[in-house]
Amino acid sequence: MISQFFVLSQRGDNIVFRDYRGDVQKGSAEIFFRKVKFWKDDGEEEAPPVFNVDGVNYFHVKVVGLLFVATTRVNMSPSLVLELLQRIARVIKDYLGILNEDSIRKNFVLVYELLDEVIDFGYVQTTSTEVLKSYVFNEPIVIDAARLQPLNPASMFMQGTKRMPGTAVTKSVVANDPGGRKREEIFVDIIEKISVTFSSSGYILTSEIDGTIQMKSYLSGNPEIRLALNEDLAIGTSDYRSSSGSGSVILDDCNFHESVRLDSFDIDRTLSLVPPDGEFPVMNYRMTQEFKPPFRINTLIEEAGSLRAEVILKISAEFPSNITANTIIVQMPLPKYTARATFELEAGAVGQTTDFKESTKRLEWGLKKISGGSEHTLRAKLTFSQELHGNITKEAGPVSLTFTIPMYNVSKLQVKYLQIAKKSSSYNPYRWVRYVTQANSYVARI
Amino acid sequence: MDSAATSSSSSSPSPVDYIVLLILRPIAAISFVFVFIALGWLLAWKLVLVHVPLVQEIFGLRKKPAKFKPQTRRLSRYYNSINARNSSASGPGQAMAPPAQSSRNPSPSQPSGKGEVSDLRSQLRQLAGSRAPGVDDAKRELFKKVISYMTIGIDVSSLFGEMVMCSVTPDIVLKKMCYLYVGNYAKVNPDLALLTINFLQRDCKDQDPMIRGLALRSLSSLRVANLVEYLVGPLGSGLKDNNAYVRTVAVMGALKLYHISASTCLDADFPAVLKHLMLNDSESQVVANCLSALQEIWNSESSTSEEAAREKEGLISKPFIYYLLNRLREFNEWGQCLVLELVAKYVPSDTNENFDIMNLLEDRLQHANGAVVLATIKVFLQLTLSMADVHQEVYERIKAPLLTLVSSGSPEQSYAVLSHLHLLVMRAPYIFASDYKHFYCQYNEPSYVKKLKLEMLTAVANENNTYEIVTELCEYAANVDVAIARESIRAVGKIALQQYDVNAIVDRLLQFLEMEKDYVTAEALVLVKDLLRKYPQWSHDCIAVVGNISSKNVQEPKAKAALIWMLGEYAQDMDDAPYILESLVENWEEDAPEVHLHLLTAIMKCFFRRPPETQKALGMALAAGLSDFHQDVHDRALFYYRLLQYDVSSAERVVNPPKQAVSVFADTQSNEIKDRIFDEFNSLSIVYQKPSYMFTDKDHRGPFEFSDEIGNLTVGAESEHVVPATSVDANETSDLLLSTSEKEDTRAMVANGSDYSAPFYDSSNPALPLQSELAITGLLGAADPGPQASTAIDDLLMGLDLTAPPAPASAPPPLKLNARAALDAGSFQKKWRELPVAISQECELGSQGAAALTSPQALLHHMQGNSIQCIASGGQSPNFKFFFFAQKADEPSVFLVECKINTSTTKAQLNIKAEDQSTSHEFLALFQSALSRPEAAIMALAAAWRRVSSSAAGVAAQSLPDSFRFQQRSFCSSATAVASADTLLAKLLQLSTSQIKRALDSEDSVVAGRSSDLAVSDSLVARLASSSPQKAKLVLEWRLERMVNDGEKDRSLYSNLISLCAKIRNVPLAMSVFTSMEDCGIQVTASVFNSLIHTCLSSNEVITALSLFEIMDGSETFRPDSETYDTFISGFSNFRDTHRMRAWYQAKREAGFSANLLNYESLISCCVKVKDFDTADLFYNEMMAQGIAPSEKVLDSVLEGLCKRRNCERVKEFVNFLMECRFEITGSLIEKVVKLYCELEKPDEIEKLLDALVEFNQVGEALLQVHCGIIRLYASLDRLDDVEYSVGRMMSQGMSFSSPGDVERVISAYFRREAYDRLDLFLEHVTRYYKLTRSTYDLLVAGYRRAGLTEKVDSVVKDMESSGALAC
């Protein structure tokens, strides 16, 4: 059972605080924040999500810079509490449209109302937005979407593809549109996070795709939905029958949201479900099947005298030219004794930034967009504060990359169709099926 | 000008006049009229229209708060009465006036809020009684303000009355806010809370179920003790409400009531109502809440009430668990977690039930919620605890879902799952060995995740993946994150200590030392030290590198201590060791006490080896140590000083005895703790890696957690023993738990049989470490009985495993016990409570003893035979618990023993309490010897076997396969796919363990235990043993079963089976073969015993082997023969225990047997391995003198010895001798020589060797080795011309490179000299005969890349792709 729940801002302010059992002292938020901020245990820089101070167990998750914290004195399942905290954050987001400090402060009464229904006397009651809708009566005050920070995760859908309504993802599930009429639409996002490690000679050492099919439904009347995936989809590496085909998609493993019914999944790879309100993952999957990495990275370090070296970074985009990757950031740790770095971009470079972070000795190269098939190079001249000894490649690297590629997925997993079962012929809601590939850990060793 | 102006103004109308006349006057007139009209309207508005609703509507006046007159309203009377009560409750002198009230509760923290609070109050008052339309919106705004103040921390409790009053409204939003407010302040202001009762109670009867529910929740959340009487009624009706929401709230309400006042809750009989609801309600959330509530209530009641305890048991009864499981799908995910948590406690009555439950729950593993998946896994693990093979399959099954969870959630969620995965990996690393890539760290992961992953990588390392894992770890060592870099270096070290492919790893560790990063060097030093303690044979390689490290670059105390230890230990190998030590002593002040202690010891050691050089340093060190402030340092210095004064040679024996390699480093966590953590799967214990009693607060811990345990313990025990065990346990468990946790720190390496001395040992031999040291310490004690000296002796001896030698079985201590002692349960209990724990110790059981415990009854009889009585026992495999007592023969003083035995780890945890403390140690020894005496255990085993064997085979064959629907569906797909595979081996490897026996049954003809097929099945087992010992064991068990069933009488078959057991190191199985052999009436012979001893020795069970020997020695028919001694000699040779090996050799000769070639092989190879070269030479000469022709192995060992001594001359002599005597020179033999020459960089010698080989017409492997050696040496000397010449020479003799390493060395040499064209030529030349490997390609690519030759890189990559090296 959970004793307390609270939300802290980045500075440690109490935004929301709810005590359910009264068996943990009131100052717990402060104790927690101090502990997290000055965590230096065992050489670890970061506080683990679960720790114990004087018999009180603190659980926390970080969501958009806010700390969602729960405390308890009993030996609970850590997974349950952390999952719950994540779920509370999601419910709040469903209601408020946008989750940040401002929106919570503006809607704190609603948040309290939600918290009362989600947890009673420390026991979880429900975290389904759908169910909560019948118990919660406060209207959300939706904050202006225009004031959104540009780095919100939702922003990845807003660039490049004009036909996508940018506000959709930040729309509250319960609040009505200003027009009064609710727009009938459903979003299905296939989000894939890829992890690739290249060896120093450029081969792929490890690669993995962690994907999720996320759904957010604004359909009235909760109609049933059928979602068809690739027919050649195979699950589990032991599935011999299907692995023979070369073009097939083989997932290592997957799991499903509880609303998903898998009756016909084994036959024709369709999932049927009645989507509850709010955002939820329909299916999580993981695959280690080989795929073509979207970027190749070439790094060359040349020593030029004992106090100088030149780094040449080259990234080439290996995806179709009609696709554009956004907000690419290339990072590379440089030797500790690097004093200065000057950069030389290729001729005619647009929207590229370079930076040398003095404190962390890290090179940062940002590119606004890269279109498929293109190649970009950066030359950096390094000056060292002490003479080189030993191998410079041992002191620098690895090069890491973060990026977002909309309308592209590497796994070839596809939603073939999205069927909404509703009798009326005039009923034709908007259906958005979107693909996004993001870098999780994209690293090239040098 | 003047007059004109005036006349014009008077006579004729000026333009001004016109303006006045024509414009101003009409305006004045019109405005006058308008003013009139406006006044009229205003009057009308003020007097009439304002009060007309329609007009308000039109003009939008609704939202404006209008003035009201509360006095005339009914509600305001209510309000007044509240105020009156309010003021009377809080004392006299409180005026009715609001401003005075605000001063009653001034906010201490936020004085600025005071004005605003009173402002709010007046506004609330205004709104309070209004029923006017639009007033609700205004109230909402105000309420929000109040609550926002409340959350910021401003005390708004003074508004209580107004808030309550305002909430008399049908608006549910307002009500909710008010409830929130009330709930927050009720506890601090119980008097105020009373005010709310009235309207809350009324709301509880509202028509709207939402309001009923809300009111009930608020009412029960008030947490005020004196209000409970108002709570019972609404709760009772709430529990019967027809709306599910109200019922869910009411159930929680009942629990809240229990916490406010348990007696009220129980008196109202709410638990019974809840139980009824739980079993009948249609709404799953109600059921879930009932379950939570009842668990909490009954748990805390069960300590006092029999009935509650019974009810609590009822929760895990079969009908109830089935009821919940059947409804499982109705629950939401959190409810499912709750139910699964309960199901994990349920113990099914038979295996069918197990599989039913598992089949039912299997799809839960695909749930997206990690908590549900983990709860399901817990059920699976608990259900299969007693079924080893299925348990393992569960691990296989849950692997994929866990990995998916780890990669799908947020870092925090994946951390929680990863901790559990970590636990499973630690328990069964071999299952996860092929998934090691999943545990690679990603650069952006938080360090807490990385740390877990590194530990898992360490655990899963085995022969197949070590290379890749270590390569990956080395990448992390250069990581920017220093903590992780350190962690990964430690991981490399741990893998090195696990003895997989040590050679390559040692090189890597040594590379770390050369990386010139402080922290890397520091960590690597500590590791190299540990490595040398376990594998002294690496000293040569390591010391060469360590010698190059300047002690000035090492700052961390631990690393410094490690360096100093090595300097001391290998003083003879490092030329400047004394001088380095001396310089360290000169800077004495800079170091920590830890370093000082090591420094003193190291200098002592160095002194004994190189006295003249060290004398000065020793003097300085002792002087500095004696004047040190640190007590330990001072004591040690003083101790050494007196020791040296007493006698230098005995000092040497104390400080610098011959070292034995450490076989296993002590585990930081005992198995008991690990099992306890595992039992608490899916809880915080996993994340913290400690059992819950170590971190949960005692005050807040219910007493029920222990009673849980007892419940498990007593299941399956015999009924007459149950009651005392339970009662004693309940009183004592907490103490015992504490004592085990404290012991964790002090429990160092308890001797696990390695200190056991061999029989017939020549005790005059001064090299025997244990006894001679005892003698010395005794002498010292006599010479100088000062307390400091003796403490220092303890200090010193700590590292020598002297803490707890097990009592020798042959010589029981002189303590006599009363064979007919009696003690009733009551007085046992009393004594147990009164007496302190005298001794608490963990001891090894020996696995045959543990195997005997498959029936605890056998142990009880056995202990009774030793005059130790059992008063209570219980437990379930693998954990058993016994309470024993014994009485002295001549006096009434008793000993009480609590003995926890874990059969899977074969450890026993003893807690002994004694009335006569002085003899408790003797008793411990007696008890242990009784417990570990193997012949008795074998007898017990035989008894158990006789009973079980008849039924077991049948049961195993029938009941299991029937109920295997569960695995068939999920695990069998792979098996069917490869059904076409031709060999049985491949089939067995593919099969899951549980199906092996069945498969064997069907393949009867191939492996039927007939002698003709023996060879087939031998090789089968041998090959299986390497890949899966578990399966090999099953095959052997199956064969045994068949043989027993067939009534096989052939002794050699059994003997053969036992020696197969040695291959899989399974003593219990060998024992059971032995007993079933006896059962079949076959006469045992010495050779059977020899096989048994061999099995024991190869499984490291020295004590058992020795006891077997004693049995043989005492018997008539199977006296030990020559082979027996051989077995022991080779066994100890494998342990590298020269002393005992020599003792056995001695014993063999004394027994009248002559030594044979085999003995010499063992003796010489062992001596060489522990670097006792002189003894090795001695044996070699002895063997030659006896005319025994040396075998290849002997020659190999001798040569190795010579090489290790780096004695070039003698090596040369020896090789020449071999060639002259026409011995066959093998590759491995010559490899050693070549390696030596390469190290010494003597190309001429190798060339000579080559000539000699050619001269003596030696061909093949050896010649190739020499060729490669020459090339290697030239390559490392960068003599390219010579390299090319020798390559050409080798090729011309029709030979090509044998290992990629040599080719790479040559390539590196080219790169170093930047001779790229020559490299091309070389490659072209070489690739004709030799296929390049992937690592070579890697090297080429890296080299070219560094040189900036991109086109070369491309062409190499192309080559590689075409050669197919990329694929592998």
C-alpha cells in the first residue's frame, strides 16, 4: 500500500501532495528531494528509482522534468509502484492534454480529484481514463498549445508533414473543442527506438529495435477496432516455419495491452480491441533481427603534432531520399586535456550548429534536418593543454547520435489497415497512422 | 478700435450669439430631456427591473454576485448554530465576529496569507446561503483559491465553518473540493470535524450514488477517533448499497475504521460482511478491495485471535484460490497483481494442479504491465520450486517477456524489472548465457542500470562468450563515466577469477595496467593481486608488468596495498622490490593504516628472501610501525619485532609459510540470505538485494511476516512435531534473524574441507602449515605471554583459515552425552528463551548427507544414535529445520541446538545454546562430526532408497508426462522442428530436460544399458556433460533406473556408471548408484570404491573421499589397493595440494605398493604447477632411477618447470637429450621452448633449435611451432627482412601459419614500420595458403584507417565480405 504521493518540480517545490495512510512523516518530500539531489552513493551519480531512508521506501519516476514520487513503509512490488506512477502521469496527461508544471498548477483541483479516485487508502483502484471519466467532474483548464516548449515529445509529429493536425496529440481526452463538437479521430503511432553499436571498423556489433504501437482514440461510443499487421509477422526466434522467408518481420517477443483480444492474431495477425479513452500502448515489441541502420558514421582522428589533432566526422543517411530526419545531434567525448576546439563545416551548410562543451569535454554537432541519401562532414581542430602520450583513440569517443525520422520505420512492421466497426455508413472518422523512428542508443566506437 | 469693437458686439448679433442660439440651446434642451428619461429608467432599474430574472438574463448580470440577506434564510440559521457551537468549543471569549476568529489560527509560516484568508472568508460568507443562479461558479473559484492556499501550505483551517456551509449544494464539483478540504484539516481539528458529520451523514443518503460514495469516503477519511460512532451506520448501509462504487468505497471505509478503532470495526462484525462480499460481489473492484482489507485486518489480528489466524489460512485455501483464479480476467491489472500475490503463497496438493494453474496464467506473461508479469513469474517460480526440471523451464519461458519489459518501459520501470532479471541471472547464469548481448550497456543509460548489467555480464560469462564479453567490458573501461569504468574493470577481473579462458583475460588485465589512467591502474592492481592468490601460476606474466609500475602513480589505499602485497610476495622476482618498499617506508606518513599493515608484512616477507637488501627498510618500518598511532599497525609491528627477537627461522614460518592457492573467494552473501531474497520475489528485497527484515522498520512491521514463514515450515512435517517447533520459532525467530545478519560480516572463509589433513601424514615434515604454526604460536605464547602479542597472532592467523577447522571424524572429542536424555517441549521452550546463543555457525554437510535428508527421519534416527535427541522438526525441501537437545552424561546440563539445513546448498546453519558454556565448543565439534559422518549418512540413504526406489521410478515415469500440457505447447516447438536430426545427442541437446527420460525410453535400443552399447552411451554422457550437466545427470539417472528395474547383476556396469558420475561431478548420484547396487545384492569391491572416491575427489568432496577410504581400510573384503592410492594422488594433484599428495605417495609406498608412471605424472606435474621445481626434479630423477620410461606428460611437465625457471642452458640440454634419445617431440613441448626463447629474445637459439630439429629429422607440428616462433620473434623485434626470410623458408617447407595471432603480429610489425607495400606483398603471399580470420581483418581495417588509407580499408572490407569472414 502506498502512504503518500507527491509531485515535485525540478526545483523541489511541492506541486501536488497527497497523504493516504498517515504513517510517513510530513517532511518526506523534503527528505526525498535532498537525497535525490545530493545522491553520491557508491560512486553512482544518479539516485536509483527506489531507495530507502530510515525505513521509508521512496519510489520516483521522472516525467517531463517533474518528479512523481510515492512513499511506503511496507515491502511492496517496486514494479507495481513505478508502473503506477507512470500511469498516474499518463492519466493526468490524458486529462490536461499537456503535462507540465504549469498545467498541473492550473488544474490542481482536478489532479487531486483524480488522485482520490486512483488510490484509496493506499490501494490502487483504477488508472483507466475511461473508468475515471465517470467519477471525475472537474473540467480541465487547457493551457494554450502555442506556449508549448519546442522540445516536447509531441513535436516530432509537427514538422514536415502538413496534413497532420499538430494539436491533436496535445488535446485533452475529456475537454471539448472550442467549437463544441468533438472531432472523431483516432491516432495510431508506430514508434520505434533503435539501438545500434558499430565497432571501430564499422560493423554492427549489436542492434535492437524496441517498438511500441501507441493508440489515442477520440472516437465517441467506443466502437471496436481491428488493427491488421504484416501477415508475414513471426514471433519468437524458434518459429521455424516463418523464418525461412527473407522479407518477413520476426519479433523476438511482444506484449499487449489488456484490452487487446488476440483471437485471430495467430491466423491473420489482426488485433481487435475496444480502445479505452486516453493514450495507451497497444503492443510493445522487441526485435533483434538485422536491419539496415539509417545512418553510418565515420570518424577519423589525425594527430597533428604533439598538441594538436584533427577530428573528421562524417555521417551518411542511408534511407530513401523522400524522407527527412529531424533534429540530429552528434556527440563525441574528447580527451580530458582538450583545451580548445575549432570547427569547420562543409560549404553551404544550413541549419547546422557546433559546440564544444568545456565542462564535459564534449563535442556537439547539431543538424536540423538530413534528407535521405545525403552526407555531411564536420572537421574539428583540437588543441591540447598537455602533450599527447599513448593512443588518442583510447581517450576519446565513442560517437553517439540522436535523431528522429518521421514516417519511417526500420523494422518493416506495418499497420495494413485500421477498421472501425460501426454500423452507420456516414460515419467516417479520421484515422492517422504514423511511423516514427528514434535513436535510443546509436553509438559508433572509434 | 476699442469703440468699434464694443458697438459691434452690442448692436448686431455676433457669430458667437448665433452659435449659442443655434447650437447650444437645442443641445441643452435635448440633453435635459434625455437626463429626465435616464433618471426615469434608472429609478425603474434600481427599483424593479434589476430583480426581474429575464432582465438579468438579457444583460448578463447573472454572474455578478448580488447582495443577499442571509438572516431570512433557513440555511443561515444552521450556519449561526454552527458558529455558536464553534465558538463554545474553542473556548470563551470568541466573538461571533469573523475578524476575531481569523486570529485564532494564525498561520505561522505564511503570515502574509492572513489578510487574504480573511478576505476569502468574507466572500465565502456572502455566497454561503445563496441559492441564486450562477453562485456555484463563484463558489468554485473561491474554493479553488482556498485549496490552492492549502496545498501551498497556508493554513486555511480557520475557514472551516464557511467551507462546510458553502458545500450544501447539489454541485458535485463543489462537494468534492469541500471533501478534500475537510479531509485535510479534520485530523488536526477534531472539533471542527464534528461539524461536518451532520452534512456528510446526510450526503451518505443522497440519491446520487456518486455523492453517497464521496461522502462515505470523506466521512471515513476523517481519521478522528471520537467520531467513529457516526461512521458505523453509514458504512453498514454503504456495504449493502446497490451501487458498486459505493460498495468499493465502503469496503475501504471499513478498513479505515479498523485503523482508527479496531474494536469498533470488529464489534460491528465488518470482517464477516467483507468476507461475504468478497465471495459474492459481482464487481471485481469490490472483491479486490475486500481482499486487501481482510488481509490487513486478519494479519494484524492473527497474533491475538485464533479465528483470524484461521481465516487468514483460509485465504490461501484451495476453493478460495480457485474462485479468484476463475475470476482473474475480471479484475483490472492492479487487482490481478493482488490476486497473483496471494496465489504465489498457495501450495497445490499435486502436480496436476500446478500445471493447471500455470496453464491458466501463462497468457499473463504477455501483459504490458510489468507488475502483472512479475507477479505471474513469482507464482510460476513458487509453484515449481520442488520440480527442478520444470523450474528451469520456467526460467527459459520467462526470459523473453522479461527482456521485452526491460526494453519497453521508462528507465525506472526497466530498472525494477532488470533487478529481478538480475536475481534470476545470478541464480541460473547458464540459462542466460546465450543472451549476454542484452546485458551490454547503452551509453545513455543511468548508472544504476549499467551497474546491474555489468554484474549480469560477469555472471553469464562462460567458455563460449567470454571473449566477446571481455571485449565489450574493455570498451567500457575507457568510458567517460569513471564509476562505470571501474565497475567494468572489476567485472573483467571477476570473470578472470571464474577461470574461463584465463590466459587471454590476464593479458587484458595487464593491458589495463599500461593504460596510464590512475583509476584504471588502481582497479587493475587489486584484481591482479586477487588473480595471483587464486592462480599463482600467472605470477610470471603479471609480475613483469607490475614491476614496471611506479608506486608513485598509485594513490588509492586499496591499490597501494595490493601493489605492496605483490612486492612482498614476489620479492625474489622483482629486482628492486626492497628499494621500492624502502621508499614507501620513507613516506610512511602519507599512507593509510591499511597500507601500513600490508607494508609491514611485505617487508617481513621480503626480508626473509633477501635479508641484506631489506634489513634497512625493515628497521625503519618496525620503528615507524611501533610509533604509529593506529592500534593495529602498532600491534603488528610489535608482534613482528618480538617474533624476530625470539627466533628468525620460526618467524619466517609464521610470516612466510608456503602459500596455498585460494580455491574460492568467500561469497559476500550467504546462501540463506539469497534464498530468503528469492522467496521475496517481486518486492523491494530484490531491488535492495537484502531480505526484508534488513530494511523494514520494526515498529511498522506487522507480526504476521514471521508467522507466514512458520506456515511454510510446518507443511509436510509430522504432526507431533509441529506444535513445539512453531511456538519456539515464533519466539525466537527475530533473534535468530538478527544473529545471522550480524554474522554475515564475520563469516569469512569457513573451512570447506580443504584443511582436512590426510592420514599417514609424516608430521615431522616442517612444511605442514597448519600444525607447525599451531606449534609456533604455542611456543610464542610460552615465551612471551603479553596480550599484544597474542592479539597480533590472531590478527596474522586470520588469513590462514584457522578459524574453524572441522573436527576430524576419526577422533571425537572427549565430551560424553547421556544416551537417554529427556526433556519435554515446555521446558525446552523455556530454556531456549532463557539461554543466550553460545555458538552460531554454518557448516558444510557434504552432499551425501544432504541427500540423506530427502527423508529427515533418517537424520533423526542417526542423531539419536549419537545421543542427540530431536524435539521438533519441519520444513520442506530444500529447507529443513530441526531442534535438537542433548544432555551431558555425568551432569544434568543440557545443550540446545537449532539446526537449519539447506539440502540444495548442502549447508547447515547451527545455533547452539548451552547451560554449561565452557563445553559448548566441544559439543559443537561432536554435533558436527555426527552430522557429517558419512557412513551413517550412506546407511540412511540406503534406507531411504529402499523405500523410495520401488515407487519413484513409476511415479516419475507416469505422473509427470501426463501433466505436461504446459510445456508441450510453449516449449516443444523447437523440439519437433529438429526431429529429423539423426543423432540422439543432438536430440537430447534440443530437448527440454523434463522430456529426456521419455525420449530415452523411446530410443531404448540405442542406449539400453547393455555392455555392448556402453561405449555409445559413455561418449553420449561425456559430450552431454560438457554442454548440459543437468541432462547428463538425467541420462545417468535413467540408466540407473533401467538397471534397477532389470535387476542387473553385472558389477562392472555399476562401476562404470559411478565413474560416469565423476564426469558430471555428481556425488549424490554416485552414492545412489552405490546403494542400489548393494540392494541388488552385488558384492562391492575395491574398484567400486575407487570409482566412488574418484567421483568425490573430482567433485571436491575431500571429506567424503577420506571417509570412504576409512571404510575401506576397516573392511576385510575390499581393502584399499594400489589404485585407491593412485586415485588420491591424482586427485590431490588436481587440487595442486603438494603436501597431501606427497603424503599419499608416502602412504602408498608404506602400504607396500610401488610407485608407477601415473603417480609420477601426477607428482611431477603438480610440483611444477606450484613451482616446487626442486621436488619435481627429485621425483624425476627417482623415476628415471627406477627405470620407468617417462611419458609425454612427464616430459612436458619437466620442460615446463625448466622453462618457468628461465634456465636457458638446461632447457637446451634437455631438448637435445630428448632428441638424442629419439623421443617424439610434440608441438606443445616445443611450444614452451619457443615461448621461452621469444621472451628472452634469443633468435639465435631458436635458429639453432630449428637446425637441430631438422638434423634429427623431426617433422610436423613441432617444426611448424619453431617456424612460427621465429617469425613471431622477428616480428616483435620489427626485423622485417628476417621475418620475410623466415616466412619464405617456412612456406618452402610446405607449411603455413597455424594461428591468426602470428599473422597479426607480422601485420602489426608492418604497420609499425609503415611498410604498406611490403604488407601487401606479404598478404598476397600468405593468403594463398592461409585463410584470414575476422580478427585479422579487424586489425587490417583498424591499421589502414589509422594510416588514413581509406581505399585500402574499402578493399579489405570487400575482401572480407567475399571471403565470408563477416558471416562468422
